[in-house]
Amino acid sequence: MSVFVILPAAGIGTRMASAGNAPKQFLTIKGLPILVHSVKAFLAVPRVSGVYLAVRESEKPRMNELLTEHGLTDRVHVVTGGDTRQDSVANALAALPSSSDDDIVLVHDAVRPLIDAATVTKTIEAIEKHGAAIVGMPAIDTIKQVEKTADGALITATIPREIIVHAQTPQGARVPLMRKAFDEAARDEFQGTDESSLLERAGVSVMVVPGSSRNFKVTQPGDLEVAEFYLAG
């Protein structure tokens, strides 16, 4: 059985505009690009057979240079990303040298650099047992369902927190299940919000592995400082 990891990193990251002109996955934390931190996190997990980076065609030379510079060419592969996250993951899925129905694929946000080996391992184990799993955090704040009106949002219901989970990544499944979910979405021209949404749509049951507040997504300039803080120990 092989375990593959896909890091979709073809986005531009417009919300990080004030932090520089570079796509956010190439911005640095403690002297290393965010994407390099993410790659290293998965390479630290012995069960990971290969990491597949989906980047824009124009960024492939830069990505290969970074990998060589930091000694990360072993088990790491660069593929061409697509116009959307879903397209990028689909391209990487097609490139996986999967030869067994037991093979596992994890998809992780390239800009969640603080994922830890223990959580990755627990996710792999959950997929081995159940077929599909994601990392998620229980809701802390009260969740309100709203309806949009001309004057703003109008509350229509309060949703019990105990039935709500904030999805994180990695999100994964056995390779055949993930490919089936993506093929069905492409056939129906359906765009999901994450990999789990495609798996759910394909009738695949998805388990939740407890995540942590450290495993956040770098989306705004202030997030860089928080990541620096965590990496400082």
C-alpha cells in the first residue's frame, strides 16, 4: 500500500496582497517558503510514499529550483495545476502511480504549514479503517443559519454546535474512491468546496479526525506572524 499526498498550490492568493506580490504559498516564514514547510511536514511521515505539488505552469521552474535548493527532490513531484483547486487536484490524481485499490491519497492545503505528523498518521489510519477521512475541529462559537436580505443577514435558526465541525486538511480517501468522486464531479460539471464535498456527493462516508488550532490556513498578512509564533515553539 502506498500513501500519496497532493498539495494544490496553483492559486494566486489575492487576500495576501498587502504581504507582497508573490503567491502566498511562496511567502516566507522563518526564512522558508510556506510551501516548503508543508512539504517537509509530510516528508517527515515515514508512511508517505510521495508528495505531488500542483503549481501553475509558469511556476514549475521556480518550484523545482526551491526543491533542489532545500534538498527536497526525493519523493517530491511537480505537476501542472489547473484554473481551480479542484482542477489542480484532478491533474495530480491522474499523475499518481497508484497500482493498488488499497492506496491512499491525502489532499492538503499548501498554506497550512503547521500540520503535524501525528495528525497525518491518524488520518491515514482512519482511511485504512473507513475508506475516507478529513481533519476537522469542533465548533466553539455559536453557529447561526441566516438568510440574506436587502438590509443584511437575517437569522433563521441556531445550529447546535455539537453537530458542527470546521473542516481542515488533509482530506483523503483510498485512491479509487477519490478518483471516482472527482470523475463524477467532472462529468456533472460540479464544483465542490473541498475534497470531502465531492466524496460525500459520491456516496462515500467520511470520518473526522480531530485537528488543532495550529493547523490553520494562512490567508491574511497577520497569519504570517501567528505561524512564526508557533514555529518559534
